[in-house]
Amino acid sequence: MNADLRAIDDADLNPVHIAALPSPFALWRGGSLTDGVIAYECWGELNADASNAILLFTGLSPTAHAASSPANREPGWWEQMIGPGRAIDTDRHFVVCVNSLGSCFGSSGPASINPRTGLAWRLDFPEIAVEDIARAGWEVMVSLGVTQLAAVVGPSLGGIVALAFVACLPGKARRLISISGTAAASAFAIALRSVQREAVMSDPDWHAGQYASPAQGPRAGMRIARKLGTITYRSAEEWRNRFARSGIGPQGMRAAQQVRGRVPEGFGPRFSVEGYLEAQAERFVRIFDANCYLYLSRAMDCFDLTSHGEPSEVLARAGLEAALVIGVESDFLFSIDEQAWIAGQLDLAGVPTTFAKMPCIEGHDAFLVDLPRFDAAIRPFLGG
Amino acid sequence: MNADLRAIDDADLNPVHIAALPSPFALWRGGSLTDGVIAYECWGELNADASNAILLFTGLSPTAHAASSPANREPGWWEQMIGPGRAIDTDRHFVVCVNSLGSCFGSSGPASINPRTGLAWRLDFPEIAVEDIARAGWEVMVSLGVTQLAAVVGPSLGGIVALAFVACLPGKARRLISISGTAAASAFAIALRSVQREAVMSDPDWHAGQYASPAQGPRAGMRIARKLGTITYRSAEEWRNRFARSGIGPQGMRAAQQVRGRVPEGFGPRFSVEGYLEAQAERFVRIFDANCYLYLSRAMDCFDLTSHGEPSEVLARAGLEAALVIGVESDFLFSIDEQAWIAGQLDLAGVPTTFAKMPCIEGHDAFLVDLPRFDAAIRPFLGG
């Protein structure tokens, strides 16, 4: 769902590897994709019997650059979690992170080129489902010679994708780590995302998806969508500690200068938290394609594990040896109750399940921030 | 903060009574207002010693029409709380509800006429503070011959105004009822409101506040702002019960038809909760002026009881005989902790205080919905 935007520097936007999807690639809600590709990065080495692979799905906005590598030395979005001796230990595991199908960092999506026309797909890109993101990620692994995952892992949207993976691809993952995802979007989350999408689509620069380039796209609408996203990824408690009612500081003032051209003096940023939102949004708007955002946002609304059957039966069929479900008590976007429900269904399915309730105050984004707690939960689960 | 929009039918928009403010009316953050007026409605009769008056402030969006009366028989926004034998008993009390200074339902504000130009004030209206709303409300009471209130009462923005009232006008109220307000906006609430304002100001139809009429104003931006407001006035739990993941129904489909002209098929409302938001927003956009919205929204950010002095000392000076603070556990906009803080400061001030923690699931809006609980708290406090 979130990008730790420190991790999406422009240098990261060029994908390290590209895998071709089978063509045509049949889509979950009908239709198919021709000549589709998925961008990915990898760390560590596949062992002789191809039994040590971990597939990592991302939140809504990151690239596949989860950690640094010789090919891209910039820190990744989960740098402290992936590497030699890290919780996701690349001395022992072959770790692959994919850019989601439908995203704009090297994978096929509304911003990529439609091979039939030579132009960007835009809204002619077929509707994608979370299940398609999962299945496309699996195709990357197949292309690398993997026949079964040691673990499928994902936070936020990635957590939803990981559930879709075990539902769609029984027997293909021995372990599941689901972090701050959901088995079915709540009305509350759908409502928030619908407002974000409306902000994008209400911006005249969206031009019904036909903007000429991201730089000429619906930046004002994307800025609003991202600010609202940022609010829902954190918590009131964190912000009370972090910003309270402090006035805008020097960094915020730079953001405020940019805003000042857009709004009258009295309505520009006055509080520190407003400057923070502005800085977060500017960065996002610069790199993320609006149509891709709409597609991925809607896909999150539509996933529902129950559409695969009785959830505990679906999970029993998945063939998991063990599962780890992590939730954050201060997450009000994907609530701890939703995580508890997933863990409960895994229990019902007879899967040995650890449910880690994190008391972090950073809300939905805690997996990017409160790393020691996540390390402590993930490391032993992966045998470290 | 919220309007129960059932209560803002067009018939209600014509104010029943208008009181002139002293002119010039000095404003809290500097400057003054000439020829200002406040719209109000009243119920019951002032007794011989003028000791039975209750002043009610509203949330951000309602009119002064809190209850029906012979002059306007439409139900008001707090119809079940105000009347003969009701919790706010008009057999015993003279009850006055004011339309906030800065609002657009008869009181002076950005949408009213600047007497110097004969045109709407728009952004030339001076900045107003919550303190000004409080003091303007008091001037209405003075004009009616009241020298001291039996109680000052307010929910949401009205709760903030009620606190400002006792801080600015010591000795003028014997009792305080503060409902789901705050002594100082949280960073989280400021962030949410800043995004709402940005949605309005990013709409090209806002024209830097110079739209010709509300019908030609920033409707798309106001729609987004109101949808986000509606999300924050309720709770995820209520919506899980109320909407879950149900598809859009017949009523929502009508809303969806309207949306369909604005967005491509796949991104229009699919879920029941989206249709609900659409219906709420359409109604609001039709009646509420965008510039007034911006002014009142910013005023809420800026109130801070500590700017009046050490809070417990400010409250001790207020001369209150008793206070009732009501908070809702599921309110994530004005959290229960913020209500507890107000009650704690009143305790410190030596004011006999009742703190009612409501277990309602309707969030910030519970005062409009879960009326039996609010009746049970308010009725005994007002001697009923």
C-alpha cells in the first residue's frame, strides 16, 4: 500500500530484470494480456533442488527494489529486512521481489506500451485482479526454474496478493507470511480508496486517462490521493508524538512555497504535519502513474478470499506447512481484527499459524518503520 | 462537524431569525467585521429572571434549525433532543441555536454580502477564529436580554466553540456540555482537513474563491471533501455492519448514474458504501458554500485552549457550576482521549464534571444517531 519513498529514488525506477509472461496470459476477470512482462529483482542464489526461493510481493506503490544489490546499490524499501544474515536471509534463501502487474516500474500496466498500437495502454489495459498479480509473480519464479516456494511474503497489498497466491496456486508455497493485508477489503477501506480515485479522476488533467505523459497527468489529484493515503498509513498517536501542533519548519516551508503558488496565503500549510504531507505527495506524484494507481486501487477493493470458496477450506487446500500473520494494533486501514480473522481461518484450516499482534504506533506502515519488531517475528519463522 | 443531511432540506435554509452583531465586531485574530449578523432559531420561553437560556452551537455544516418550530415545521438536525419533555426541555428552557459566524445559512461569512461593495465577501472576509463564533453567539443572547446562560452546549465544532465560549466569556455560562470536540486540533485532524481543503482549492472551478455562485463553484472538490468528511464521521465497525461488501443497490445506482458521466465504467461505484458516499456528498455540495467551508475548516485547526492560558486555570476562571463531557469510543477524528483530557482539565479546575464515555459504534457522528444514549447523559445533567 505504501512506499517508503526514501526507497523510490529515480535511480531505482529502471528495473533490474524483466521476465516475460506466458502469452496470452489469461486474466482472472476475463480477457487476457499479450506479451506481458514483470519486472523483478533478486538476491541470494537458488539452491540445487530449487527449494529455497522466497517470493515477495509489494505494497501498492513500491518498485521491485526491496534491497540493494550489485546492480543497484541504492537502499531498497525493505533494506534492513533482506540480505546476508537479515531476517529474510539471502545467505540461505533466493529472494525475488516483483513489481506488481499493473504497476509502472517495469511491469506491464496501463503505463506500459500496448504492443498492438505502440502506444501506452492507458485505460485499454484490461482490468486486473489481485489474483493476476499473484499468478504473474509465480510465472517469474517458473521462469527462474522454481517449482515450489519456501515462502510467499507480502505486506499491505502484498499481503493480499500472498493470500491470493495460496488460494490460486495450491501446493506452490510451503509457508505464508501475510503482513497487514486483508482477506477482503472492508467498506471503510473501499470508501477511502474510492475518494482517492475520485480525486485523481476529478482532476481535469486526468483527461479520462488520456494525459500525454505522467508529467502532464493529474498531479493535483494524485497529490490529494497520496496525502490521504499517507494519513491512513500512519496513526493519530504517532503524529501526536511526531508533529503535535508544531508550526511548519524549514523543510515544510520549501513545500509551502510550492503550495503558495496554488492557494491563497491563509490556506497554505501552517502546521508541520501539512508540510510533511506535501513533501510525501510531491515525491509520489513525480514517479507514480495515475492510471496504474487507479487499476491497483480498484483491484484491492475487489479481492475477496471467499470468492475462492469457504476460506478455511481454501487455505487447507493450499498445502501450507506453516503461516505467519502479522498485524499492527494501530492500523486503522487494515485493522488488527482483519489480521486476526486471517489467522483464525488458517487455524481452522489446520495450518500451524503464528499470529503476531504488533503494538507499534506507526499504523499500517509499521512494517517499514518498526523494523526490530518485524525482524523478531519473521526471522524465527524463516528458520533464522 | 457533521450535518445530518436529512435535516438540511432546502426549506431550512432560510433563517428564522437574524440578530445584528455590534458593529464593528472585533475579531480574535485581528481586524473587525462591520454590519455582521447571526442567524438563529429558538424554542421555549425566556423566564422572568432570564436564567433558563441554553445556547447551542452546531457542527461545521448544519443550519440553526436544530428542531422544528411553528416557523419551520421540518425536523431539525437534533429534533429528538430538543423540545417539550426532551433532554433539552423547552418546557423549562429557552433554547437558542445559532448558525456559526462564517457559515452560509444566514450568518455573515464569505458567502454573505460585503456591505461596502454590495458583492459577496468571498476571500475578503476576514479570518475568523472559533473564539469569534463563540462571541458572536453570545451577542445573539445579549440581544435577547440574556445576561447568563444556564448552559452552553455544542457537538463537534460546536463542542470546540463551547470551550472557546467558557474561555472567552467567564461567568457567562453556569454549565457546559462539550460533545466530541477538542481542546486543540490533533495533527491527524489537521492533516485530514488540509486534504479536504486542498480538494476544494485544487478544483479549477474554485477560481481562487471567485466562483460566480455556489452552483458554479468547486463542486467536484467539495464532493471529495465531503466524502472524506463522511468517512471520518463514522467508523469502520459501523460500516462493516451496515454495508459490508454489498454491491450497490437501487438508491446507489441513481447516484452511480450521476457519477457515470464523470468517470469510466470500471471506476464508477460498485459497492454499496460508494453509493452512500455519493448521495451524502451530492446533498452537501448543493447547499454548502465552498469558501465558508474553507474558513470554518481552518478555524478548527487553529483553536488551542492553551492559547488562553493554563487550561485548568482558564476553566477555573470560567465560573462553571458543572460540566458534562461526552466522548465516543469509536470516534477517530476527535478521539476519546481528547475528550478525557478536557474532562481531566475540568476536574483539575475544580468544576464538578461528568465524563460520559459512549460505547457507540457510529464514531464522531454518534450524537446524531445513537440518541437514547445521549438523551440519558444530557437529560439528568440539565435537571430533567
